[in-house]
Amino acid sequence: MVSATERLYYARQCLLPQIGTEGQMRLHRARVLVVGAGGLGCPVLLYLATAGVGHIGIADGDAVALHNLHRQVLYRYANVGQPKAVVAAALLKEHNPFVKVAVFNEFLTPQNAQQIVADYDLVIDCTDRFDARYLINDVCTVMGKPFIYGAIHRFEGHVSVFNLHANSPTYRCLFPEPPAAGTVQNCAQAGVMGTTAGLIGLYQANEAIKVITQAGQILDGKLLIVDLLTNRQHIFSLPRQTNKNQIRIQEQYPTDYQPNNCSSMLAISPHELYAQLQKGHHYFLLDVREPEEFQICHIGGSVLIPMHEVPARVHELPQDTDIVVICHHGIRSAHIINYLEAVGHRARMYNLEGGLDAWAREVDPSMPTY
């Protein structure tokens, strides 16, 4: 049982009927591993600790850097150069001395991941690297652990809960394979607002609390997309597409993508696509968003095949016509091109740079945005 002082610490949230004493005890007994103590990890760690998650693990082999302080709000200027996991653990104990914090001052790798994850009930992915995301997914799937996914790109964020139950989707149901090297920009290349990281991290922490306390509607089989520029958010269904029994932990995952990496993936800007269409050039416009997104806006003549349906409907795609793959911001489309190239699709494929968001801003201002 928790002490009287500890009960007072959590008194206000225990008043919530969805939490109560039983929910607080579940939080007290919970063991949560947070992978990545950066922009997403900082708010996740802070709010898990103050909510009373009894055992928190922090896995991060990086050091605090000056250019990250605008979004990694746990750290101070004086912490620059110090190990993130070590600093974060000390600061969490200052906020809540009743929680236990374990430090893994190392990056998750195929060699250490299972040993680290084994002691935890729930994993939260706060990384910004594709190799780490796929590793977390595969380890959690093999070991039967749920994990909470979060990702940010400029002013947009994604959140979902994967592998919660036997029939729950995994990250590979959303993105079957990593995108080709150099096709998706990271924060260092594309930029990011600290508020985006903060908000998505809060969503992740909130989903973790809901999973632990069994409160509310969890984003199991759902993908939440939040756009902070327009204050709009959408939740899309994410069916299970992957056979979990076939997922294996690989000896090596594709390393993260550097700005100077050369990519074979072709890209086309909104202006260039518009000009080519005006000239009568024929493209197969493949829109891989969800039906709800397609109803909001789309380019005339586009064919909707949601991302998760592409593997089963690849026979519907032409082999002898140039294909332009379209999504909201150009991320999902990059994954689909990578997949189609991997399965040997012969058509020449272009990724629409910036997706429909860029098309609306640069070509058709009358197009509804979301």
C-alpha cells in the first residue's frame, strides 16, 4: 500500500471516478519503459512520474544538446553534454520521490532490446528513428508487450496504441517496411515546434494511463492525427494486416537516414505535377490516405487505395504508366513507394512532395485542408 503522504500526492486524480483508488494502485504497480528521452520522452516521463507510475525505465544513449532544449523541456541549459537518461531520472525523482526509475544509458539494439523490455508491462516509443521504431515493434510483438507509438513532423503528430491484444494491429500494419533512405526528413532537416512534441507526448502519456487503469477509449486499432496549425484532428481505423507469428527480431535494422544519403525514390513538387497535368501528361494518381481524408479533399482523377489495402490491391496498379503517390504530407506515400519497389512493381513512381497539404498551399488555395 502507498503511504499517507503518497495518497495525498495523488489525491486530486483519485477523485476521478475513472481512476479512483483501484486505478491509482494499478498505476503504482505498473512497469513502463520509455524508449527515447527527447522531445516526446520528456513530457511522457514527467507526466507518468507525476501520475504515480511506480516503475519507470528510461532507455536513451544520447546526451543533452543545446539545439534540442526548445522541445526537451525536462532539461536545463546546465545539462548540455550530460546523458539524457541519467539527467531525466534525477529530475523525475525531484518531481516525485515515490516512483522508482531505472536508467539504461544506451540505445535499444537487437542485442539488448529483449533483455531491457522483459521487465516491463508497457513500452512507449518516443524515438525519432525508423530503425528504433521497427525494432520496438518487433520486440514487443514477439514478447507480447503493448506499446504506444508517437511521431511528429513539423506541426503534425501521430499517436496509436499497438499490440494491445492478440488481434490488435502492429506498427507494421501501418508502415509495413521502412521508407527508402533519404525520403523522409527528420526533425533536424524539416524542423519541429516544441509545442508539437509536447502535445503528442502528452497524448502518449494519457494513452499509457488509460491502458494501465483500463479507463476510457484507447487508441487500439486507431491512428490519431493532430495538426496544430489548423487545430484539427482525425482518428482513422487501422485494421490488423500483419501476421504476428511471422514477425521476427532482425539482427540488423536499416540505420537512420542522413540528409546526404542518395535515394532512388523520385519526387515531384506540386507545381511540377500541376504543370505536367496541364500539358496533358498522363499519371496514375494513387491516393493512399483513408476514405475520410479523401472525402475532405483530393486531386481530381485520383484513385483511392488506402495504405493498408495496397498489398492486397497491388494488381490494380498499372505497370506501364507513371504513378504519383499522394498522402497528406508525403510520409505515407514514401512508405508505399518503398513497398512497391520492394515487391518489384515496374512502373515509374513519384512521391508528391509535401502531399496534399503542400498542393493546397502552393497550387489550389480553394482546396479544403485538415
